[in-house]
Amino acid sequence: MKCQKCHHNEATIHVQDLGDFCLSCHNELMAELQGMEQPEVFPKNLSVKAADGHRHRFIITTMILPGMVIWRAVEKNGGYEFVYHARPADNQTTAFERLLEKIEQGLSYQSLESEADGPLFDNAIEIAAAPFSLKAIGTFRIDYDSQDDTASLIIDGKAVALADWGRALTAYEGFNLDYQIRDLAEAVLGPETVLKPVSINPDQIDARFKRTLGWFLEDGFLSTARASACEDALYDCIDDLKLLCQSGDRETAQKLGQRISKRLLAVENDDDSFPEYLLTQIDAALAL
């Protein structure tokens, strides 16, 4: 099916009540509906060097949605994928730079350790005839193995079968493994980065939100000069709300999200877009 706007490219996106569009025309439509300028023309291909010295090539795409702009980098002939969310009112040049920083951060740390120069152990992960072991701290993306109808893991951009990963874990027999499922748009692990426990007690999340919001208010008013920094600071609180919804009590998270949204809407401000972006993020966090 051809895009009904340009009548040239294949339609890949359906917009209810509006029709079917290619990505480029969809972005033009969304930008027009939100009164934003189309992002500048950015490189559609990037080459970034990883910690192991190898270069990885990425295809960059941008998708404009109501209240959100999604920047995505997908590796060509590899498994790395990175996502960055921006607001329509944001400087999209800065958003592109943040995506690039995220790629560099993600490539700067390897979760697998090469064992090519050491003895070959039975629990090593073998990729392209090279043995690897699991580091004590790492990250991976969950993928789908259609051949075996099960999950597979993408570690350092490489596909690793669940059975191979499980065998490699025997190197840490007797230890605990903490895990946390996170969205691709969230921060990635890098050098000198670890996961640590965080409280998802709803009263503590609410208190952190009130305290953080209060830092940016002057007599209860939020000026446009402080709005962007305020939204960035409050995003961590929304991340905690997402964890509560995902790992704790969903009903409690919904009620807390409603209170936070109501409090945001009550803030007097002179910014054109506040708090629409935060409200969109809260809705997304509670829709898990």
C-alpha cells in the first residue's frame, strides 16, 4: 500500500481517522498538528567505535508522536539498539546529540569478557568460534527466537541463546542475581555504572516528587526559564512510578500517578508546553 500523502513510499504507519502514511509524511503530519517545526536533516547512518575497538554502524530514524519524539538507532548487521525520547518543544539537534551520547555510553562497556587467551571452560559462551564469559555486572536486550519459539538475549550486540546464558551463569553458582526489566529509552549501563536498590514505597515517591518540584517553584510559580530543567528532574520520579507499577502494586501506582498529574496541572506557569510532556510520560509509565 502506498502512502496516501506522497503516493510514492510504502505506507508503514496507520493513523486512526487520518489514513496510512510513510514515516516521512507521518512526521510532517504530526509536526503540523502540534505546531512544531520538522527536525533538521540529520545523518541517517552513523559509525561508532565500541570498547573492543570494533566499529558499529547504525541506521537512525525519528518518529514524531503526540507529545513525544522518538529517536532510534538500530545497528546494521548487528544487535545493538538505542532509543531516546524528546519533547516536540525540545531542540531536536540536542536530542540527536543525546542519542549519540547514549550509543557511545552503551558501546563503552562490554558485558561479555573474551576468554580467547585463556583456557576454554565448559560454561563459556561461544560466539563465532570465540569463547566469552559473563562479567559480574552487565546488561542485555530481550529478543525473540522464532526458530525455537522462545526468548533469546542480545548481549554486546550479539545473539546469545538462553541455554548458553544459563550455562555461563554457573560461574556464579551460590551468588544472588538481581534483575530489572527496563525500557529501551532509559539510561544504559556504561563504565563505572551499577544497578542499586531504590525504594518504590508510594509515600516516598510522592515525597520525592513534591521536594523536587519545589526546587523549581518561586512562590508556587514555575517560570519558562526553569520548566525544562524541572521536567528533566521530575523524570526520575516518573521512572520510580513506572517501577512501582511494574514491580509493586499497580492500583496504588495508578492512584499515585493521578495525584501527581493533578498536582502538575495545578502548577501556575508561563511555559507553552508544561506539563504536557510529563503527563504523557506518566500515562506511558502506567500503561505497562
